[in-house]
Amino acid sequence: MINRKLLTCLATIAIFVAGCSGATPALVAPTMTNVPTLAPSPTAMPAATATTAATTAPTEVPAPTDTLPYPHTACAAGVNLTGQTINLYHMLDLGSEQNTVVDPARAGYTDAAAYLNTHGGICGATVGHVFPDPTQNYDAQAVYTHLASLTPKPVLIVLYSSGDGEQFRDGLASAQIPALGFRVGTVRALYGSDGKTPGWIFSTNPLYLDQVGSLCHYVAAHPDRYPHPVIGFIAASDASTDLSSPATARAYCTKLGIGDAGVAITSGDDEFTLQSSVEKLVKAGVTILYTNQGQAAPISLARDLVQMGVQQTVTLAAVSFAFDLPNDPLSDANLGKDGLPFVNGMIGSHPMRSLVEMDNPGIQLITAQADANQRLAPLRLNTYVKAWSTTDLFREIYVQTGNRVGYDHITGADIKATLEKIKYATLGGVEQIDYQGGARRALVANRIGQAGFFGADGKTAAGPGNPPKNFAVTGTLKLFGPIVVPLMDYQPAPDLRPGGADVVDTQSTAASPSPTP
């Protein structure tokens, strides 16, 4: 079973609060195993790393050349930060979920920084990424303490789990350090214990409750595919309330005419542990089985559905991070007669372009750079794409802020003000970033996608007439993927946070098991 941090949304970007105690592991710049390291990489983070820059530079230094081929904000005239490094700090557990998160994300960060730095960087400054020391056991509190002690303070960090978001939410606000949520989506992390106080964490995915609402809206809008839908949830016993019992989302689904088969709590992610939960919900009439677990859980659930003979009548659905499927469990035991994994066809929120969307300029750029840097198939996952998008977003945020307040005194409060107002399509359209003028702390634009795998043509999803594409690694053939095939374009997700515009009265709309006949 995956650890709680990554289950709730993965451990994350650096958070800083003065006065915390404990060991303080050093942070290091990115290095990759068996892949080229393209971004500048100091061996260790110094006591103070430059995160702000002067607005002028010696006259003998050439002005930086901004040649990015997609819409973005250019640096103000005369600004030249050449010779400086501007770092984005990450609170990422490098020893957990290495194949699905750490390795592809760090490859993406390395490639994105290298690309940006050859196309002007940040007004001539070098874009850098700083991670916890991989030689030390990851301790979120210790990393937080270390980052909080830096002078100057980081002006932006990245978090990778809702658990870290909930733990450090108040500290970030007190220290006035904003954070991007790579995988953060609970109400408490983004809006506090009262659910109504926007904090300093800005998630780059929709709220998890809103994701369930989007899924139900999609299902209700397609009665031909989902006649008499009944949704049921499988959640881990250590998951947050939003993930284990999404009451407001369930009430919203009921309002849309979708039956409710209830919630089954499990303590594991293998098919043997999950089987009793699946059986419970199938007996309750479930036709949409929604899991808030990632990693091996969706694969195990898909196998259970096949073994029970209900895969044709029960659709597997999942939270956004569940699409980051591990490749190793996609073995022969989990493959159907068509050569595709049983998990093929799983649906859920995916508010980001996928590598299969080659008509998108941003995806074209990322794919070309992955080719140029010889990134092998195991690294070409959703997290590789998201790392590119996050790096470009960091550049855009910093430039917008510097142009407004000057580059010699940027603060976390200045960055937060930019985030509240920003409207930006990363890399020309990979993600749609908009926090509704500061009213929201999670993205509103959402899409529903379907899990798939590249076909032999290497361009589209495998299916009839386009068998799965394989690649060799350590003498074993593996599938090329996974990918996410979009089922719809961007639409606004419902607002299901406490007091949100789309919350229904749970007293009058039962959220207990009530399957539709």
C-alpha cells in the first residue's frame, strides 16, 4: 500500500517556517540516474540561495534572448539577471513512488529547466530546481525547518501531498511563503479546518471533491453509455475525509440522478484485500466504482472486476493522480485477451494535456525535447509532462511578479498576489491556470479522461486495428504508456467546498446507500 503522503496527494515542495526544530537534511539540486543532467546543478544548497535579482547587470553582459515559441510574459525592457540563479524548492520524498513520480518528474524538471535556460531563462537568470538530499531519510518536518531557515526565504515551493499541505498550511501563511500543489486537493489543505479560508497553497489540480462532481456530471450527461448509474467509493482507511467519505460530492451526484452505493474502506491495495470491498459495492448495485487510491490499487480493482465477471457493467473511475500507473504490475496476469491491461478504460479527472494529444503545441514541444534528451518510455509519464508545466508556470509567475514590483525585492506575498490573479496556459496550453481572482485555491477548468496505452503507431491509443506498442527493458517487454485519452474538453468543475455554489443540502439529499433500481 502506498504511504499516506502520496495517497492523499504526495509529499511536496519546500515549506518554510521559522522556529521549527529537528534535524535539517541538506537540499540538493537535481541529478538523474542513467539520464543526462542538462540543468545547472550545484552539488548542495548553500545556506542562502539567491531567489531575487537586481534589475540591472554589467554593461558587458549581453542582454538575455527570450525565444520561447508560445505565448508568455516577456521581461520588462532593460531587465538583465544574467549570472544569477532563481530556484524552485521541492518537498518531495525521493525514496517513495520512484517509478511513477520521482524519476519522471525529476527528468521533466531537468529537461524543462535546460530548455528554458537556453531560451532566456528568467530574464537571463538560470532556472534551478532544489530537492531534499536523497542520501538522508525523508522527514517533511526537517525539510520544512531547513527551508524556513534560509535567507532569503524561498518565494515559492512545491508540495506533493495533501498531508503535507494540511500539516504546513498555517506555517506557510505565517511565514508568507506560497506553495504550488503538485498533488494537493483536500479542503483542509487549501481552505483550512473551517473549509472557508483560502490559504497560501495553490493546487494545480481541481479540489478532490470537485473532481467527483465533474465525473458525475460527465456520467449524467451520457446516459447512453451509463444507463441507470450508481456510484460507489473505495477508499483507504488512512485517507483524509475528502478522500474517504466525500459527502458533499456524493450529495451532488445524487442530485444529478446518480444512485449511491456507499463507501467501502480498505487497508490495502492488492486484489485480495480489495475484493471484499468490491463485492460489497457490487451487491449494492454499483455501476461506477470510484477509487481515491493510486499506484497498484486501480490495477487490483480492475482485476477484481474481471474475475467477478462484471467488467462490462461496472466502470472503474478514479481521482486524478490514479492515472500515474506503475508499469511493473501491468504483467500478463493483468492483461486481457486484447493484450491491454484490465485497467485500460478507467475514467476520471485529468485537467492536463496528455502525451497522446500531439495536436497540442506544448505536447509537441515536450515530446521533441524528450526525444532529444533520449528519455526512455518509463520516464514518459504524466508526471514528466506536469514537471514541464510546473517549471514553465514558475517562470511565468516570477516574471509577472518582477515586472510589477521590480526584480530586486520580490517577496512571497508578491508571488501570492500574482497567483491569485494569474490566467495562464502553460507551454501554450498544457494546463489552464486560473484561481478566479483569488477566490479559489484549486483549478476550476477540468476534463474527464480515459486510461489508455500507446498503440503500435506510437501516436494514438491502442485498440482494434492498433495493437499495443511494447518496449524492452531489462530483457522484458512492457507496454508503452500509460496515457490519458481525453473524453471531453475543459469545462468548469462544480464548487463543492463548504459553502460552495454547488453544494446541496445533505440533510434533505441522502448520502447513504440508495442504489438506483
